Amino acid sequence: MIKNPHSNNVLINLGIEQLNEMQEVALEAISTSPNILLLSPTGSGKTLAFLLPLVSLLEDDLRQVQCLIIVPSRELALQIEQVWKKMATGFKVNVCYGGHSIETELKNLSEPPAILIGTPGRIADHIERITFKTTAISTFILDEFDKSLQLGFHEEMKFIISKLPKVNKRILVSATSGIEIPKYTGVNHPTILDFIPDNEEKAKLAITLVKSKEKDKLPTLFQLICSLNSEAALIFCNHRDAAERVSELLNERGIYSTYYHGGMDQDERERALIQFRNGSVNYLITTDLAARGLDIPEMKHVIHYHLPAKEDEFIHRNGRTARMLHAGTAYILLHESEKKVEYLDYNMNVFSISSDVKLPKPPKFQTIYISGGKKNKLNKMDIVGFFSQVGQLQKDDIGLLEVKDFISFAAVKSSKVKDLLHLIKDKKMKGKKFKIEVARKVIKREE
């Protein structure tokens, strides 16, 4: 069993040379203290901070769930699962969440994982079904616990915690300070690890006002995007329909964008994120669902097409830029008729958009879909080798690769896609023919 993450291949597997200060402190505190409250900004590496100590807390010969991690969204559950798998510790992990096949989850739980990650409702359902034993769970983690509280999961979390008789380590994790800890969590007098930056450090984030002459702010948004030197941006709307409408109209004007919200099917949401991550689309129009818990790149630009009603959501949206003390800008699009929010100081700098704007450059990459994944014995090296040898691509022609269980996605330079598909047509990869084509884009739903 791996006892010290610093003396093994865990960090090498993650491609990390060394931990940051927060992760070092968390590793020591979680290893020694029974109750921990970890506060750190979005993008600071909190997931790794609480996963690393688990390596020395898990028992090799115990074939039961030993650690339960509760999260507010399936995206966050999948992200944590992905990090743990990359660590390659040898300990099994599974995820359970609403919208996931219950049959698949029941099959997975028939051979219990050491770590189980899930959303409150689905985990509570499994506990009621008695699909796994809770008597061996010694570590309980609530990640983004403030979001779970905000979403109204009090009863589910209270029920889950009441069914964990042997827990001796409780860890609460959040990017927001000042949250009252519910008594039912059992977290009393926690060791507090507060890495929320002070006001001086937050100065790395510039908040600027963009005035819209029209009540429909789309023309102003279009001009703003055209002023960002073709750099990617995350654009927040308050409603799902608005996100779809904005994305559709931007695409009509030549802006490569897609949308992301909670009303989409899981595969649509994953595809939208993959295309945004790998640079196939540069502008993601989203709701507050993307404000936290997602594995997306560092953003220089966050745009508030609509302002949220609550300050904490405004803070979390802005947490997608100026991460790890890098500089970033949050733009607030505003028409004079809009109701002012209490948390905002409107005496801020005003961004002046040049009238001489040009369309952003088209994306450097396109996403290629492959009808095979890990369960088909495909890995990243197989795809790179096939694309290089048969498709005649150079190393820098291939961008981000994501291999799922039964499908894979590869970013390929747009200028090389046509030739690639021609050269590999009807060719076999690892002795098998896979469907390989340009991944379809997320299309606006018909009403």
C-alpha cells in the first residue's frame, strides 16, 4: 500500500512535479486531524488536496467502501473520479449520480469500490436499497458543500450521514468562506485551512462594465467578443433558453460557440465541454452550472451577459478567471433599464469597445469522434499512433485526447482533418474498424 504520495509515482502519474502550499498543508492536516474545513479558491487544486491523503488512509485488504465523497453535481463527481484514476493507486473508485444508469451502478457496487463518489439524492437512494454497506466507511468528504446546501440537499445529506456509524474523519471543502456548518455533519471544532485570498491578492481580477445601448445586449456581446483578440471566453446567462439563444445567434454571426446547461443530456454536456476544452469552440455560453466543479481551462475572460441574483454565484463565476493569482477580467454587460444588484459597486471602470472590430479567428482544432474507448482496449497512444502512421499527422497536429469507456475524442488541426479522414477511411486500428468522423456539434433544441 502506498503510504507517502511524495515517495511514489502518484505525482508522476498526474504530471505534477510538486504540490502547492495549500495541498502540502492539507496533506498533513487531513492525515492527522479528525475534522477539516478546507477553504480554497476555484482552480487551486482542492480535489488533489483531499485525494492525496486518502492513499495512506485506505486499507488494501478491505473489500468495502471506505471513503464516501458527496458532491452537488455529476460533473464534479466525474472530475474527482478522473483525478483518482490518473493517480493509479490500485484502489477502485465508482461514481453514482442522477441520470446515470442504475443498472450499471448496481453492477459496479456488487464489487464495492474503496472510494464512492456521488450526488446526495443518488447516494441516499443506494443506501435505502442497501446496495452497499456503510459500516466500513471511515472517511466522509463533502466537496463544494455550500452548493449542496444551496441546492436544498439538507435532508438527503442528513440521512446519509446518519447511516455512517464508523466515520472518524470528516472533511468539508468549499471555495466560499463564511458558510455555517450544519450540526448534522458532525464536524465540530474543525481544523480550518483557509486559503481564500485577501483583498490585495484579489486585485488580480479586474471587473469592468460594458454598457449596452440596446436592451437586447447581443450586439454588444458580439462586439465585445470581437475585441478580445480571438481569446476564449466563458459567457454566463441566468437561464437555459437564453444560453441556447445567445449561442445560436453568435454562431449565425460567425462566432464559434456552444452552450452548456443542466437541461441537456449528459452526453451532450460532455461533448460541449470536450469541444471547449480542446479548442474546437472558443466560447461557451452557460448557466451557473459551469461556475464551479468543472474541468475547463484557465480563462482570461468571463462575461456576465446576465448578472446573478446572489453575490456568491457572482464570485464563483469570476472564479473561472484570475485563478492561482493569474490576471483575468470579468465583464459585466449592462443596459440602463436593468435593475441594479446590491452586491455590485457600479462605479467601476467602463470598457470602451472599438467600432472597428474583426471576427475572432476560427478555432485551431476540430474534434474527431472515435467509436471506441477503454473498454475496447483503446488508449491514447493507440490513437496517436494510428493518426500519425496511417493519417500522416505530425505531433503538433494532434491536440487534447480524451478516451472514455466506449468512445473517444481527439482534437486535430482543422487544416489536417479532411486529409486525415481520407487516409484512414476503411483502415483498421488495432485490428478493428472504428467509426471515425468529425464530432457533431450540440444543436439548439426544437421547441
